Amino acid sequence: MRFLLVLMLPFFLHAKMLEVGESVAIKTLASQHEQTFTLPKSGIWIVTWDKLTTRSANEYFKKHGMPKDVSLIVDVSQVPFGIFGMFVKPDMQKYAHPILLSFDEAYNRTLPYKEGNLTVLVVENQTLQKILFL
């Protein structure tokens, strides 16, 4: 019986990616400066998935500033805790704008993803209105 459960585990863990028109779950996330932020029910969510897309977004916001209706979310669920604490977080702390850290792998898998791209989600009244990949 246990063997069957282990084989079925990937099916239980698989989360469906959000599509336009669907309701988004609002999460409270910590920033790189240990502040908590609740994702807005209306606004623009920019999600980065790797070192390159995160660096690109951070450099852009460092140079141009971050608008109030934009939330920068970084998927850090795959980064080992020791590596995150020793290297990733200190690097992120150099930026003044809030970088929201999402450690929740199941939640992150619901967010639309395209390899090598930033994901831009336009959310209005907790409903996904538009998905862009940059």
C-alpha cells in the first residue's frame, strides 16, 4: 500500500497553473529585509524564477524605481537553505525595493511559468486578468 502511495505522490503534488479569469490566492510573504507584505488583490505581480531573471528585475527597479502597484515575487523554493542564507539573501539585501520571497513550492507551481522569462501577472479584484512573459 505504501508503495502505491509513493507512486501516486507526484499526482497529488502537481498543481494546475493559473489561467486568465481564475481567482488568485493572496499570500503574505517576507521581503529580503524581513518585512511582511500581503500581495495586493489588484496590481501587477512580477515573478522571477532564477538568478538571471531576478537580477534583471532588480537592476531595472534599482535604476527606475518600483511603482506602488507592482510586487516583485522571487521563487526561492528550490534554493537550499544554507545557500540562501549565506549568498542569495545578502545579495538581495543590497536592494532598497521590496523583494518578496516565496518559499512555498506548491504555491509557486500555480503561477504561470515560461523558461528563461519573467512572468508578469495583471491582477484585478483577486482575478487574473493578463499573463505576460518577458
